[in-house]
Amino acid sequence: MREPALLIFAVALQIIGCLFFVVPIIFGFFGISLRPAPWQIYEIMELISALALVIGLIMSLRLFNRSRVERDHAKLALKRASSAFGEVLEERFHEWQLSAAERDVAMFLIKGSSTAEIADMRNTSEGTIKAQNAAIYKKAGVTGKTQLLSLFVEDLFEKNEQD
């Protein structure tokens, strides 16, 4: 698995094994008769085919296990990143002294919601949301949604570099 030559060798064995069984079937289907091979060669080809199947099975199991381990690592990394992002959000919201309503609106902004969508979700007017947006931007020292999000992304990268 670590060596490309081993992988190429294993695949070549599998191709040979496959051809050993498939070619006579295809020829038979088209009515082409093949001269039977001597039994010694036939036995050797069967052994090579069986070896190829075993190698293929082992390779498949190892690849499956590796992909499972990589998936688990990715899940853990995502969980850590999610947790770290939540910590960064809470730190900033506390630092900026956002009210509960402003925190909700800020979360919707970070998720990419529009003013109309936020107003609809919070059952309030767009004017109220615009006023809350302005208050959030002022407290954060930014001029818009993109700059607000970039603050959190920068904080997240700084937090990862410290860890």
C-alpha cells in the first residue's frame, strides 16, 4: 500500500486473474473454442487468480480501515473547529457587550441571512433589524457583514496558531 510498485503488482495480478476466468466465458459466448491449457498451467493460473483475490481483499480492507480512520479524524477536527468558532463568537460578543437581541441578530448575520430574513425569523420589522445591525457594526468597529465575519475568521486562525 505504501509502495506504488506493490499496488501496481497487485492490480496486475488481479487483471491476470480476471482475464483467466473471463476470457474463456466471452469466447464461449461467441462460439469460439479455445485449446485447453495443460493442467499444470491451469493449476498455476488458478493459484495466481486466488492469490490476486486474497491480495485484493486485503488491500480493500486496509483502504476501508484507512478511510474510516481519516473520516474519524475529520469529524474530530470539525468538532474542534466548531467549538473554537463558538468560543471566538462568545468572546467577541462579550467584549462588544452585545444585548441578547443583538447576539441573535449577529448570529444570523454571520450565517449569511439577509435583513428581511432576520426580521421574519425574529418577528420584527426590517427597520429594527437595520438599527440592530448598525449597533452591532458600531460596537464591533466594522462597516458591514463581510468585515464582521472576517473578524471572526481572523480570530479563529489566531486561536488555532496558539494551540
